[in-house]
Amino acid sequence: MQSFIKSFFYALSGVCYSWSMGRNFRIQIVLGVVAFSLCFALRVERWEWIVVSILTGGVLALETLNSAVETLCNQITLEQDPSIKKIKDLSAGAVLIFSFFALVIGCLIFIPRII
């Protein structure tokens, strides 16, 4: 049980790193709060809350993973390297793709209720 508790605090430390290191992570937290506020204000259905929760968590998790990949790449070299650039771009692209579809799905959920 003590090992589990240590693992939990290590993971929580990772979330804190994401907050302190990543401007994008903080922006995405704000957007998540906006999305949850809209869910509450517009009284969306339970399944829509679930979808918004999964999408928000997915974006934040991918952003944290992206930060980890960038940190690892920076440990390898800080010099311009085409392979490192490609790795960083791919990692950031994964966040962009998921965020785009989260935005589209959010619009499908919220716009009809706003109109």
C-alpha cells in the first residue's frame, strides 16, 4: 500500500510539473473549466458530461505526455537536430489533433443548446 501511495504522489508531482512548466497546460485547464461551466449552465445530459470529461482529461493527459517527450528530447540535445524536431512536432501534433476533435465535439454539444 505504501508503494501505491508513493506512486500517487509521484504522479501528482508530474501534474504539478505540467502546471508549472506548461503555458498550454494552464490554458487547457482554463478551457476545461469553461467546458464544465457550460455543462453546468446548459444542463447537458449525463452522457454529454461524460464525453466532455473524457475529452478534457484526454487533452490534459496528452499535453502532459507532450511535455515529457519534450523534456526527454531536451536531455538528449539542446542543439538543432532534425530528428529531435520531428519527435517534438509529432508529439505536439498528437495534442493538436485530439484538441481539434475535442473542440468539434464540444461545439456539437454546446452550440445547439446555446442557439
